[in-house]
Amino acid sequence: YCIGVYNLLVGLRLRIWMPLAAVFIVLLSIALIFVYGVPVVSARLMDYTENRTFSQAAAVAESVPDTKGAEIGEQLDLYADTTDGEILVVDTGERVVARAGSAPDFEASQELLQKAAAGNRLSRKLDRLNVAVAPVVGEGRLAGGVVFASENPEGTAYQLFLRSGLEAAGVASILGGGLMLLLGTLLSRRVERLALGARSIEGGDLSYRIEPGFKDELGDLAETF
């Protein structure tokens, strides 16, 4: 198969196989970026998202013991507005004692309520949501926990990154192929002039002269002829 492809490429004109080779090299380079680079970007985005979500939940949990009565509702509303998420305050009896904000399609499971009531720490991804649990400690004792859920903007950024990468691959292939087509055409024409001159001289026309053109290797070869 490889030999057949090689023979096919050898049989093609320079102006044809050079653009094809350029497009292949561009696509191969971008494919390697996607194979090795995208998983690393995805993992780092996930780690960043989990850490940020837990930090937001911990900030809410830290402020809860210092607020009383109606103030806690105002405080939670403020956090919910600034984070675009849903906040649940759970006591040690697994009861939701305060709620603010809204996260699409989020419904706190019994497991989350149990972990919040027990003062566990948790950060996970549920479908399109990032969910974190942080303990609430007041006056030196456990007072329950906070469940925080928010959408995953990093996931959207990741999808945009993939789409932008595919678009970049297409543009790079077109530009690379176009430039190589131009280069291949210029080179092949100069080589064809050399071949034409060599055949003319071989046929006995010793008065034939080849214009060197650019002062490069092909120009030196033309001048030698």
C-alpha cells in the first residue's frame, strides 16, 4: 500500500503533490495537538472548576455562622447573585433551613443532604452542573453544611475551544495548501523550463539558452545548462 502511494505521488506533478503534502502535514500537526493537548486542557479545566466551586461553597459556609435571622437570607441572595448558582444551607438533621438562587435542573439528592449534615467536604460534576459541599462550623461545633451548585461555564469554553480548533484546522489547511500550490506551481514551471532546455540541447539546438531567473540553486542549475 505504501509503495503504491509512493509511486502515485512520484507520478504526480510537483504542483499537485506539494499542496497535498502541506495539507496532510497541517492536519497531522493539529491532530497531534488534539490527541495530546486537549485531554490535558480538559483535565486542568475540570480541576480548576472543582476547586473554584468548592471555594465558593466554603466562602458561603464560612459566612453563615456570623449572620442571624433575615440577614442570612440577604447574605445568601448576594452570594447567589454573584455566583449565578443555587445555595442550600443544611442543618445537622438533614433539613434545608435556607435556600437562595437557582441552578437549572438541580435537585439536591439525599446523599448530598446527608454529606452536608455530616460536615463532609465534596466537589463533583453532575451533568452540566458543578456541585460542592462544605461544612458549617459555629462556636467550635458542627452546625451542618452548605450545598452549592452552579452551571459549568468551563464546559462551554471547552466546547468553544474544540470548535475553534476545528475551524483553525480548516483555515490552516486551506492557507497551507494554497501557499504550497503557489510554491509548487512556481517551482514546477522553473523545472519544466530546465527540462525543455535540456531536451532542446539534446535535440541539437545548441543555441538554446535558459534564463536563470532567481539566483538560487535552480538558477545556478539553469546557468550551468
